[in-house]
Amino acid sequence: MSITDQKIPLEVLPLDALAANEFGRINLVDGEEKSVQRLAEMGLREGVTLRMIRPGEPSIVALGDQRLSVRLDAETVILVETK
């Protein structure tokens, strides 16, 4: 097996665990349907790659050229994959 055939293990963690300038791909958005729908409308849905600009409450994330301020309620979770 060559190095290119090996899978790089991914780490899955909550969005707020990303450090500034760290990239992640959204693995899961879970919570009340209304909250999940609103996040999807903002571009935060499974499969999307984002960059953490400023962790904290609220977090600021970059989706391409757009910046979003994200404050999740207690029932909503966004999990991201990192390398």
C-alpha cells in the first residue's frame, strides 16, 4: 500500500473547539429543525468547509469570502472534521 492509498485520520470536534485560522469541514448539524434550517440558509450545512476567524461566543467563521457570526443555542451542535 502506497502513502497515497492510506487514509488520513480525521478528527471530529465541535465547531467552537477550532482554533483561529483552523479549517474544518462540517460533518453534522443537529438540533431543532428550525435552527438547523436557519443555519443551512446561512451556508452552514454538512460538507461545507469553513475557517475559524475568531473562536468564542459568538464565533466568527469564514465561508469563502463571506464572514458569519455564529452563536449556537444549547440544543444545537455543529461538528467539524479536521486533519
